[in-house]
Amino acid sequence: MIPRTFPPAPGWSPDGHRIKSEVDYGRGPEKTWGYGALRVRDGHQVTMTAHSRNSAFYQQFLQEIEAANPAGDIYVVTDNLSSHNSLSTRTWLKDHPRIRHVFIPVGTCWLNLQEGWWRIFRKAALAGQSFAGPPEIEHATRLATSQLNARARPWIWGRPAPPTRRLRRRYVYTL
């Protein structure tokens, strides 16, 4: 997530078309990363923003997941990002035996239920927004997470079965 500014459109061209302007944004120190977890049995989400995507912030996020799930084993289905499988993360996981990593195969992100949730989250928190800086991104993330958690439902992989159709009465016209 990157703060972006959109300069106003310069107006209309002489032939009546709108003049397009480039999006003005930079990839610098203002970059903000979003971490998210989805508990599929009830649809509860945990999110966190960070100014870097490294092992330290990932471990901090795992602590938030552990705090949100006080009992039972926690299976974290994740991709093969280096911070997810670094030496410091593996060492941290040895001290937290309730958390177990399950890595999805490379190129199969569709196997992860989290990807569908990310699409919904981005639409709720980020779509159509222009952020002035990381605090606004963090606020939008917290707000969207609380709104989505308020109406959370269990997640099911795949599409629901189509509704059964009731057959209409068939009328036979006789003359």
C-alpha cells in the first residue's frame, strides 16, 4: 500500500475528450505493508500494517495472531516469502509450538483462502482512496478490519452449491 496523490485533470481537449494525466506517486520511505490473517472457522480477521516487510514484523504479526487465538493449534497457510522461512522466524517458531506453518506450492496462490479475503479487504479498505501517508493507511486498515469482523461468517473454499430450482407447474391447454 503506497500513499498516492492524484493531480486534478487538466481539463478537456479541443475535440471534446478528457485529457488523461499520469498518476503521481513514488515508491520511497512512505511505503506501507499490510499483513492479514483469516480464521476460516468463523471469518474473524487480524490485520497489521508495517513500514517494512521483514522477519521482525512478520514475527510481530504472528504474535498478534497468537493473541487473537488463545487456545488450540494455529496453522498459518502462507507463501514462500523469505521472511516467512528465515532463520530468525524458524527460531521464533520453535519457541511458539502452537503455530505451525503450511507453505503453499509456488504458483498456486488460489489454494490459499486468504487470497479471496484480500480481494474483499482491498475493496473495503483501499479502493478509490487517496492516502496522504502511512497513518491514514493504518486507520483505513483498522476501520475495514473492524467492519469486516462485525459481519464475519465462516469461510468455505469453493462456490456454494447452486440453489435447487422448483419446477413450475406445467399447464396443458386442451381445445
